[in-house]
Amino acid sequence: MDNRQILSEIIVQILGFLAVFWMLKKLAWGHLLGVIDARRKNIEETLADLERRKQGLAALEKDYRAKLENIEQEARVKIQEAAQIGQNLARDIQTQARTEAQRLVDRAKADIEQDLAKARIVLRDDVVEISSTLAEKVLKEKLDTATQKRLVDDFIRQIEKV
């Protein structure tokens, strides 16, 4: 092969390469660059959207944390209110129990006083009966010192029985 032939092949290959390059540039290069640009733009938009969502999620998380803190504070307040209500109820129950106990004590005292009054009446009746019996015996018997002493002792024993 001679140099001319090699040189002509090189020139043909260069011309072929330039023709293919020119055709690709005119027909495919613009389209290929358009696809690449569209893909890059799509990726950038997706990344920007992800960043916006990330910021939105961060703000949402901050908002939820604040709400949780408020809920915890409200729960503490509710618990304190419930404890206060419980203490008030306990105090009311204690007051009612004391009032009821005092009422029962007063009623018991009144019942005791009534029973005591009844016992005094019964005792008085018994003393009157014993006294009349004693007076009757005294009148029937002759009064001497020994008899009188015996009658008084009998009277005292009967009173002690009552």
C-alpha cells in the first residue's frame, strides 16, 4: 500500500467521521442534550421538592412537639384539678361523717337521758312501794329498837337489789 492510498483512506475516514458527526449533531445531539437537560431539570425539581417536604416535615414535627408539650401541660393541669376535686370530696365526706357522728352521739345522749329518766321513775316507784311496805310492816308490828333496825336493814337490801 502506498502512501497515497493510506492518505486517501485517512481522508475518507475523516470525511466520513465529520459527516457522521455533523449528522448526529444536527439530528441526535440536540435531542440527546434536550433529554439530558430535561432529566437534569427533573432531578433538580425532585431534589427541590424533597427539600421543601423536608422543611415542611421539620416544621410539622416542631408543631407536633409543641402540641405534645401543651397536651402534657394540660394533662398535668387536669390531674391537679382531679386531685383537688378528690381532696374536696374527701373533706366533704369527712365533714358529713363528723356531722352524722355528732348527730348519732347527740341522739344516743338523748336516749340515755330518757332511759335514765325512766329508770329514776321506776326507782322512785320502787322506793315508794318499798316505803309503803315498810310503813305497813312497821304499823303491824310493835316498834322496838331491834325490829326497827331489822326493818331498816331489809329496806336497804331491797334498795340495793333495785
